[in-house]
Amino acid sequence: MASSRLAIAFVMLAWSGGAGILAACSDGDPHYGSPDAIRGRVIDYGSPAMTSTTMPDGGDGGGTKLTPQQAFAAVYASVNGTCGSCHLAGTGGAPIFFGADEGTTYTKFKAAGYGRAGSRFYIKPIHSGPALTAAQKLLMDAWIAAEAAGGGTTTPPMDAGDG
């Protein structure tokens, strides 16, 4: 009788301890939820220029194929307000490399070599204007990759449920 009570107590202890360990080691994020709950959802990393051309294609593990012009559109939307204000008109002697619109600016950026890794635009520190933010550098990286791919690149999927 004592041995059966001991066996029952042992089973109950093992079961309750296992449930506690299982709960403590669950694979879930308190903010976003379990991987199954968030699979396929796009996580906004704070980029103000995230558009449908930079989002994954439904969370199936692929990515949206970007042309250099599409990737540049996100760059332009992000930097035009902070850089274009001086570099469109040459304010204060600033070099002019922005055009009146996105297409003209794309042509000027390409001519200046800004679509290549390590370009002057990419590495320019704080000057009369701000340096590129981390989010703007990520957009630049996508554009540079699209240019290097010769017409398109695949954006990395941003599916937080893959891990």
C-alpha cells in the first residue's frame, strides 16, 4: 500500500514538474505569440518606407523580386525629406544629386555611383545634414543588392515564425 502511494506521489510530482518545465521552455514570444501564431506575418522593424514592394510574398519563405527602381523607390521615400532639401537646389553649396522627382534622382544617384557598396552617399557622416540612419542603410543595402544582381534581387523574408 505504501509503495503504491509512493508510486502515485512520484507520478504526480513528475507530471506537475514536467508541466512547469514545459511552460518555462515554451517557444513563444510574449509580445508576438507562438511561432504558429505569427507565421507569415510581416514584422515592421521601424522602417518608414516599408511598402508592398519590400514585403515578403505571403510568408511562404520566398521573397518579393525587386527591380533596382523598386528598391530605389524605398530609398528615395526615406531620404528625400532629409537629404533632398539641400541636395536638390545646392543649398549652402551642397552638391546637387537629387532631381525633381524619384526617376530623375535615380538617374543622378546611378551616375554618382551611389548604387554601389561603400559609396560616398552611404558612408557620409553627419555634416550640415544627418548621416543615414540604420533603417536608411538597410534600404540602401537592398537597392545596392538589386543593382548588383543586374535587375533584381530577392528580399529576405521577414517571417518571425521561422525559428
